[in-house]
Amino acid sequence: MSLSALLAAAPSPEPGGSLDEAARQAGDAAGWVEENWSTWLNTGLRIVLIAAVAVVLRIAVRRALTKLIDRMNRSAQAVEGTALGGLLVNAERRRQRSEAIGSVLRSVASFLILGTAALMILGAFQINLAPLLASAGVAGVALGFGARNLVTDFLSGVFMILEDQYGVGDQIDAGVASGEVIEVGLRVTKLRGENGAIWYVRNGEVKRIGNLSQGWSTAGVDVQVRPTEDLEKIRAVITEAAQEMAKEEPWSERLWGPVEILGLDTVLLESMTVRVSAKTMPGQAVGVERELRWRIKVALDAAGISMVAGAPEDAPEADPTAGMAAPSAYASATSPQSLAATPIPPPATTK
């Protein structure tokens, strides 16, 4: 068939065909929008409502927690400077502890509220949340294994703060370091040692805590005298010195009980030890021991009782061979060294 025949057989395009097709498509689109606009409006309003409720709830919870923390700090500052406040309340310790607890609570509240709102918004879009939650669980487990030390430090810090194991101003022994607590964090605790060094201790590395500032402390003094001294006289002299100390400031506040003479601790040929003990304010045992030792020494000297210095209990015995030189190999005439050093005799000459 020729090209002219094909052109003659093809239908001629109508002049208004393209306009009719565009109009039909526009009508279909308008009908689809009209059918789904209510669903879109419902979904949009639902998302806006969820977001608004989440934001308002988050602001309200954070403000409530902030007011609670401020109220705790004001109650600590109200008794600061008084005798009861100096004994029971450390304002800086309460402030840092309350701030740390408030930070944890605010973070947890924000995570729960915003996370729940995000899941509800995704659900409004008809998104299947099961694979997403499964992937998030797997990612959380992987992150937990990868950052297990950080997670351990954080969780240990949270429980230390909630249980009030120690606070700012406490004297603690954390095993890896000891000193005065100057800052308590969720991951690291800062200690100031006796020589002024600042120790940064990870909370997850602390396996046991010895708090020397909670409850009460015990001051112990050992008095070593000659075994020929009169024990009743020693008891009377120490009791009188302790009673005078308990009547004076500031020792009357630092001593929480009478000074007790527990009795003889050791009896040796050269000396005997009298053990003296007293219950003191937390963290004041060292100062009480020094003052009590000073007063007992002065009282014993005034009574004509001499104190003796005892030998260290764990002092190693002197080695009598420590100053001796090692034996020399040349001391033996038959040793290889002596034979090698012996001069070779001249050859014998015969006439």
C-alpha cells in the first residue's frame, strides 16, 4: 500500500479533541480532590492537635519540675546559716543534687512526650510502625553495646544521686580515689584529694563507696605509757582532760558523746597502750583526735606520767647479713677464677 493511501485511510483529528481531553483530566483531578479533601483535612487537624498537645504538655511538665527544684533549693537556703542548717543541710550539695535530679526528670519527660507524639503522627499518615520499632530496638541494642561504658556511668550516676550516697562537701573513699566531693555529675564525680589534686572518677568505675560524712565518726587515740605506771591515775588524768575539752568551744559541738576509756589494748615489756575513743560529728574525727592527743599529753606531763614511743608493729627485722659483701670466687684457691689468675711459673732450666 502506498503512502498516499495510508494517509487517506487515517482519521482526521478533530479540532476540539485536545481541549476536551484536558477538560476531562481536570475534571477527574477535581473529583479526586473533592473525594479526599475531607481525609486530608482530618489528618492535618489531627497532626496539628497532636503536636500542640505535646508541646503544651512538655512545657507544663518542665515548668512543674523547675518549680519543684526551686522550692527544694529555697527550703535548703531557708535554714542555711543556722545551727540546724550547718548540721543537717549542705546548700550546695542540695542544689547540685536537685539540679541533677531535675535534669534527669526533664530529659525523661521530654523524651516520652515527644517520642509518643512522633509515633502518633506517623500513625496518622497510615505508616506501619512495626518495622520502624523493630529497627529502633535493634539500633538501641547496638548502641548500648557500643557505648556500654557511657551507659553504665550514666545509670550509676542516676542511682547514686537518687539514693543520696554522697554529695558536695562529703569526705568519701571511692576505692580508686578518696577526698572531698566538689561536684557530682551523672557521668563523673570530682574529688579533691589531700594534696589538692582533683580526681575525676567515672561513676561506673566506683564499686564501693565509703562516706565519712554521714551519721557520725569515731575518734580513737592510743596512749602508750610505761608498764609500771598506775592505771587508775592514768584513767583519772585522761578523764579530767577529756571533760575539760568537752566544755570548751568548738569541741562541745564536735563531740557527740563523752570520751570513753576502753581499757588496755596491748601490754608489752617496754610499754602498755590505753585506748581512748569518742563519738564525733561527721568529718571531724581527725581534728578531735589531734586536740585530744595534745590535751592528754599535757595532762600526763603535768601529772608526772611519761609517755613512751612504741616500735612500729610491722617494722621488718634488720638483716644481719645486709652489710656483708658477697663471697668472692677468688677466695678459693681451687676455683677456675683463681687458677686462671695464678701466674704461670717460668720453665725449669737444666744445666
